[in-house]
Amino acid sequence: MNASIGAFSDLIPLKQAIQELKHDPNSKMEHDVYEQFEMFFEIISNKNKGEISLLWCSLIIGIFSPKTPINFVSRDSDLYTFVSRCYMADTYVVTNKPKRFISLSSNETLLQSLYTLQALSDEEFLKYEMV
């Protein structure tokens, strides 16, 4: 429940629907949360469903294994927006709870590290850059 509310914090209608399930004595919590998730994304044509799913997963992992480092790698900058809002938006969460091992990498960051480490020849590196 807490992972869901955190992951859906930018998606107000979905977050509110999940919060309402807390007060429903007939709710089959996990099933109903997933149903709300599916219905919400069906309405908005699955826009950013993958990014929110990854964020949701990371929050669940954080509950079961808080010291597990999590690295988000994506071409889509929407993921970074969701991650930074979820993990870094609330100053209370950042300052008063154990610091999570969260990192963000993009294709550009990964390419830069390959170039800096000289792991590839210039010719091989240019092949990656063109993709």
C-alpha cells in the first residue's frame, strides 16, 4: 500500500483511489490496487505505464530490502522526473529517513563512462553513438 501511494504520488486520481481502498473493509488489497492501476492506465492509453511500474517496483524492493542499491537506466526522461519527484521531493523524507541508494543513468551517461574509461576504441565508440 505504501509503495503504491509513493509510486503514484504524481497521479492524483490513482493515488486517491488507492488511499480509499485502505478504508474499504471488503477490499482484497493487492488485487484491488492492481485493478485500480490497470484501469487508470487503460484510461490514459498506457502513457508512462512502464516508468511508473519500474518506480513502483523500486519502492516495493526498498520495503523488503532497504539497503539494496537501485539504478534507473532509461532513454526516456519521464522516468527521471518520476524518480526524482518520488525519492527527492519531500525534504522530510530525504533528511530524516535512511538514505536510499538511488542512482539515475541515461544512455549519454553510459556512453560517457565508456569513453572516459577508454573501454572501446574510437571506431567502436562511434558505432554506439550512432545507434
